[in-house]
Amino acid sequence: MPVIRFWRDRKVRDVLWQALATVGLVVVVVFFVRNASDNMVKAGIASGFQFLWRDSGIEVPFNITGYKPSDTILALLWTGIVNTILVSAAAVVVATVIGFTVGLMRLSHNWLLSTLAAVYIEFVRNIPLLFFVLFWYFGVLSALPTPKESYDFLGVAFLNRRGLWIPLPNEVTGFQFALLAIVALIVAQIGLARWAKARQARTGQDFPTWMVGFVLCGLLPIAALAVAGAATSWDVPTLRGFNYRGGFVLVPEFVALFMALSTYTAGFIAEVVRGGIQSVRQGQIDAARALGLTPGRVVRLVVIPQAMPVIIPPITSQYLNLIKNSSLGAAIAYPEIVAVFMGSALVATGQAIEIIAITLGIYLTIGLAVSAFMNWYNARHRLVTR
Amino acid sequence: MKAARPPLPGWLATLRQRLFATPVDVAVSFLCVYVVWRISLPLVDWLLVEANWRGTSREDCTSAGACWVFIRARFAQFMYGQYPVPERWRVDLLGALAVCAAAALSWRRLPRRREAAIAALVILPPLGIWLLSGGLGLGIVETREWGGLTLTLFLAIYAGLIAIPLGILLALGRRSRLPMIRFASIVFIEFWRGVPIITVIFLASLLLPLIMPTGFNVDRLARAVIGLAFVIAAYMAEAVRGGLQALPDGQVEAAQALGLGYWRITRLIVLPQALRIALPAMTNEFIALFKNTTLVLIVSIFDLLGIAQAALADPAWVGMNMEAYVFAGAIYWFACFGLSQWSRLQEKRLQAAYGR
């Protein structure tokens, strides 16, 4: 019976199902778009992206881009992006440090230490991030003293309820030289490591690459920065009247968001680190010990190289989460993308669709860039090991 | 040769091995004890010893510790928000019904458990909306009056009820043979996973009224539920996909050899096994959803955290920030920790069942 055969045919059914799905999607989208354009015409909302070049008139209390309210909305968006990057970058670094420390503590054979780490992890992971953001902002920072009774850090940095005041260098020439020196040191270290590896392959002679690296890339850069810092004149914040003047102020919004993001994400990174290290099989460690490697070398040559590929992909997605979570700054009016653009600029212009599209586009671009990096890393790693 | 030391009694040996194995260990252990001491002593002092428990107003908080009087005075607000007092029995009734249903269904030897579960899933959600919002003989309570823990649970459960089936469909779609359906699922999943949830809640509250026909009003709370549900569905889909991938191909092939079609294979063979494997991951996504319900604060919907936040503005209770946060935080912590322990239990059962 040809009729039954026709619609029982798998290929025909595949095409039919897909056509049905496509038509369904298109109908839904067209329906929504038509409603939206109708509603916008009725409400008298303009469309298009010309608003980006209009003057914003929006005050941003915290910016390092030199933005003024007389600048365009595009400049406002850029300020938001920079503020997002600023708080995310700072929090990523600190979250990584705390996360690795706590993750390693969790693996300690010392029961007290590992329990302390477990308590920290279970504490931060089971409470909403917004809670921590509000807690730091309204609970901790608003309870800080007034500028007159600030916490004083060695007379150069001051913490009070209006923020954290830090000194700012008056000129940057010294630091430019220091940066050049550091780049040169890193290049030297890379060259040295290559030479040492080649020599070891050729002659079997060992070279203390790690120790030298510690000096070249750890101690000397610090020394260079210290010299540059000593040679530069600093703009140290000082108390004038009721507030501090000079230097640079990290507003309480920044401090609260930074503290919340870094401590919260650290709990997740700690679990990633623990999982990664535990994924290295005990046999590998036993074998390395049997070959007579010292404990330090077992960790450096056997555990870390095998744990890192397991750790890096999930840690990258934690970084991505952190960047996305920095949008919680909107809840305490930290001027990041969502607060200044989806909040202030949207209220000022009313162009919801364009603004939402741009905002989502920015986050999606960041996400795509990070996952592209992850794919590149995974591909590269596979080539190296197999 | 030195004589072996006499063996220590069991617990002492354990203590020695786990706390005092080397000099470094001893130092670390003492440091830990010191840290715990320094942190927990003032904490316990503030939370319990020096705390004020009795009274009705701020003046009753005389000692230095926490002022739990504040929580007592505003307890009903934390639970129900601005829900009208004479109608609060409806929330209680719904809660009682839900707890009874859950308890009955978790009893493994309940007769006709499957049918009962389906009946509960069909009856309870609409019943809940009716009880909470009113109509049909009950007084109407606007969603803007809902709040507190009631609202938090409402958001989590109703967003979950949408997100779980949607997530399963998306996961199936992502593994579909048909390129069009696969593509649409991937775009949907990756889009919602790629953007911050706060922007999705913004988006839902701004765009949903815009894309609906004129005169068709989407409730403010419904917008938040839909926004949350879409994001969580995308994450849920990835959890389910893990379960689908863990299923050996032979299962589907054997079912195909028996002549079953796609939907029957999916319903009878694939999903029962895949969902069981995916259950711990799905529970973790639900925990994430529960935590993310707090983000509705951004569109001025007052869930538990929002009520705590709003309570800080009460002039009669100035400076109760810590008490409000500790109370709300403790509820979140116990809920999430309980769920995660349950998820771990499921994982263990699973490992026992599959012998892995």
C-alpha cells in the first residue's frame, strides 16, 4: 500500500518533522515581533541605534575611563564594560588564590585543616551569591567607621564607610621601566627553560629551572616594582575636613562586590581543585615514589601535570560564571554593564530591545571567547599527551 | 635494634595520625584550633549567649548580642511577606497539602504510587495557584502582596515545574537525529546559559509585556517565573544530557530491534534510566535555581532575601542588618545543604545499583 509506505518512510518523516518545527518557530517569532512593533508604535518608542551617540547625562560615581555625564551613551556603555572587567579581573585572581588554598587544605591529611576547608566550602556554596553581596554592602561596609575614624593601613591606605582609599603614583615612568624589566625576565626564563630541557635531553644533566624561575619571575619582579615604587612620588590620600582627598578611592560597592564574588567563587574553585587532584590515580604517585622521586617532585612532575588538564576546563567555566555574576553589582548600584546600561540608560532612552540585545551580545561574546579558549586548550592538551 | 613502641590505644593512635603526625602537623593543628577559637567564641557569644530573646520592641534588646526579638516581631513577614493576614491560612493549607503529598509519595510501598504521583502533579500546581491568588469564591490576593519564604518556595517550585520538562525536551532535542531540531535546541541552551540570570529577569520583565498582543497582561511574578524557568531549563538540559550520554547504545538498539518507535523507546527505555543517572546533577541545578530565586529582588519582588532587605528600612528597627541577614541566610543554607545531602544520597544509591 503506497500511501502508508509514503508516510512511514523515515526520510520523509524526518523532513516533515523538521519542516513542522521550523514553521512553528517562525510563526511564534513573527507573532512576537509583530506584537512588539505594534506595541512600540503605540507607546511612541523610537527604534534603531542612534541613541548610542546621544549625550547620556548620567552620572557614574566610579569610573577609570574619565567618563563625564556630557559624554555619549556609547561612552557610558564602555565605562560599564570597563567596570565589569575591573571587578571581575580582581575577583578572578583572588578567588583562584583562595580556591587553590582551600582546595589543597581540603585534601590535607590533617583532620582539623581539612574540616575547616570543608566548612568553608559548604558554607559559601549553599548560600545565594546575592546574599553575600548584600551582606558585605549593607552588613559589613555600612558598619565601618566614618572617614574621621578610618582604619589606617601604614598611613597610606584608609578604609571607612565611604570606601577604600589607596595611594596613586603621580607619574608612571618608573613602572614602565619595571614592566619592561619584568617582560625581559620572563623571556629570559622561557629561554632558560628551553635550554635546560634541551640539555637534559642531550646529556641527562639536571638544571634547577624552578628555583631559578622563582628568582627570575617571582623575586626580581617584586624587587623591580619596589624600586620603581620607591623612585616614584605618590599621591597619598589625606583627611581634609570630613573626607579623604587624593589618591584613588575604591567605592564600597566595588569592595562589597569584589569580596562577595571572590569568596563565593573560591568555594567552587576549591571543589574543582580537589576533584582534579583526586582524579590522579594513587598508582601514579606510588610509581613515582618507587622511582625515588622526592615528594616535591612527585607533586610537580606527576600530580600537577595530570591534575591541571582536569582542573582547567571547569575552572574556566567558574571564571565565566564569575564574570556573569558580576552583574549582581546592579543590586547595590555598582556601575557595571547591567546597572549603567540595562538600568540607567534604559530608563533614560526607553529603547528596551536595542539595549537588551547589546547587553546580552556583550555577555555572549565574552562567553564565546572563553569557550573558544577552552576548546583551544583542550585540543592542544590532547596533542601533547597522546 | 630498638624495641618497638607499645601500640597506642585505637582512638589515641587515630588522633596522633590525623592531627600530630609531624611537627608541622602539630603547629598546623594548633593554629587551626586557635583560628576556630577566635572565630567561634565571639560568634557563639553574639548568636546565643549575649543574645536577646524576649520582648516586643527594640528597647527590649539590652545586652550586647543579637536582637532576636526583631526576628520574632517580624517572623510572619519573613514567612508571608505582605500577604493579607486573614488569608494566610491559604498559604498554610497549601504548604500542608504539599508536605503531605510529598511524604506520602516518598513512601515506597504506597499502593498505586505511580498514579498518585501523576495525580498530585496534575492537581497540586493549579490548586496552589488558585489558593494563593484567589478567585472562584476566594478573595483575590494580588501577586505584589506575596512575599517572604512563601514567594521563594513558589518561585523555585513553579519555575522548576516548567524547567524540568522543558529541560528534558531540550536534552532530547540536542541529541536528535534531525539537524533542524538539534540546531534549535543547541541555540536555545547555549543562549540562556551564556547570559547572566539577572539580565534574563530584566529581559523577561521588560520584553514579555512588549511581545504580547495589546491588552494581554503578563503578571509581574509570572514574568520572573518564566525568565527563571528558561535559564534553569537550559542548565537542566545539560544535566539530563549527561544522563543520556551515560546510557549504553545497546539499550536503544535493543529496543529498536524489538520494533519500538522513538517516543516509546524514549518513554520506556531511555528516560527512566537516564533520569535516574541524571538525578544528582538535576538536584544540583535545582539548588542553583533555589539560590537564584533571590535575583528577583532586582525587579522589586520581595522574596525571603528581599523581605530581609526591606526590613532594614524599618525605622522602628534600625541597625538590625546582621540579625536579618543571619536569619535569612540560615534558611537558605539549611534548605540548600539539605538538598545537596539528598543529592549525595541519590548518588550513592545509584553507585550501589550500577556497581560503579
